[in-house]
Amino acid sequence: MATQTDTTKKSMSSGAKALIATTGGIGLGISIICAAFVAPAFRRICLPYVPATAEQIKNVLHFLPRNGNQVRLLDIGSGDGRIVIATAQQGIKCSHGVELNPWLVWYSRFAALKCGVYPNTRFFCKDLWRFNLKPYDYLVIFGVEQMMDQLENKLILEAPHSKVIACRFPLPNLKPVKSIDAGVNTVWFYNLSENNTSSSRQI
Ligand SMILES: C[S@@+](CC[C@H](N)C(=O)[O-])C[C@H]1O[C@@H](n2cnc3c(N)ncnc32)[C@H](O)[C@@H]1O
């Protein structure tokens, strides 16, 4: 016959099991979410999630048309979708983002819905290096210095008629039409159809 002490011990051990399962589950969940944010650090080119500031977004919008009915724009590495959403709010009817992190992609879709621009936006959960840039008139990149050379080649090959807006780091060999602001807020504007290389580089 079980004594009261036995019953207490039993219920304590099942309570402990439930606690371990819960904390283990929470820990696993957090690790899965964090893994998507840490993963870029293990890629050949590390492009971490650093969202654009309000000033940087304002500078990007400066180079875009107000009424972008015919304009197709892509933010390369779109993070939480803030640039895509801001450009859609400015009137770009077809504003897309490509982003590797699935949590950020789902967050971006939700944020676009909340901001009332969902129909004009699309977020692709894909690797930017395997994503075709050809359909786009405007390409926005907030990158890192190490990727700009390779990205410049991709832009010239796939989107030679597009306009490029680069935040923080410029394209290394192309000559910008214009740049605004200074330091981390600098934004460069390129018109690839003018093919204005700043050096005698052959691709
Ligand atoms: C500097 S953040 C820029 C975010 C956003 N464009 C903005 O300005 O707020 C770069 C983003 O690129 C994403 N990223 C890194 N490597 C990528 C890859 N290979 N393909 C697609 N996205 C990538 C990161 O997850 C991160 O969200």
C-alpha cells in the first residue's frame, strides 16, 4: 500500500519531468530561432542582420520615384522588411525582398500586412546569390564591404539596365551618379545602363 510520502515523491518526480520537458522545449525553440540569425556568420561572406536606421531609409527613398506604378524593386537581404515596406508606402507598386532568415521573412510579411502594403510586397526566403536580379528596375543593398565586389559582378551580369541604391558600402568599381549623406548613412545611387566604371575593369 502506498504511503503519503511515496505519493508526494511520485508527483514531485512527474512535476520535475514536466519542468524539464518545458524548459528543454523552450530552450530548443530559442536555439532554432537563434540559429537562423547566427547562420550568416558561418557563410563564406558574412552578412549579419543589421536593420537600416530611419536616416538610411530616408536616404534610400530620396532616390526612388514618388509614383512607382511601373517600378519593380528588390531589397537584397531584406531583413525585417523595413525598406520594402517603406518603398511600398512611398508608392512602389511592386516591392520585393529576398532574405535567407525564415523568421525575418515571416515577420516582414506580417509587418507588410499590418502597414497595409501587403498586396504590393513579396518576400522570398532564398539565398541572394542564387536569386535572379533580372526582373528588377531598382535594387537596394545594405551589405558588407566583403560582398560588394562579387555583388557588383552579379548586378552587371543580371541587371545591366537597373538602378542600384547602395547603403553604407559603395560598389567598388562603378561610379555613382550621386551620393548623399556621410559616414554610416551614406547612400550611393548608380545607373547601370550608363555603365560608368570608375576604373578600366573588365568583367
Ligand atoms: C545588413 S542586413 C539588411 C537588412 C535590410 N535590408 C535593412 O536595410 O534593414 C542584411 C540581411 O541580409 C540577410 N542575409 C545574409 N546572407 C544572406 C543570403 N545569402 N541571402 C539572403 N539574405 C541574406 C541577413 O539575414 C540580414 O537580414
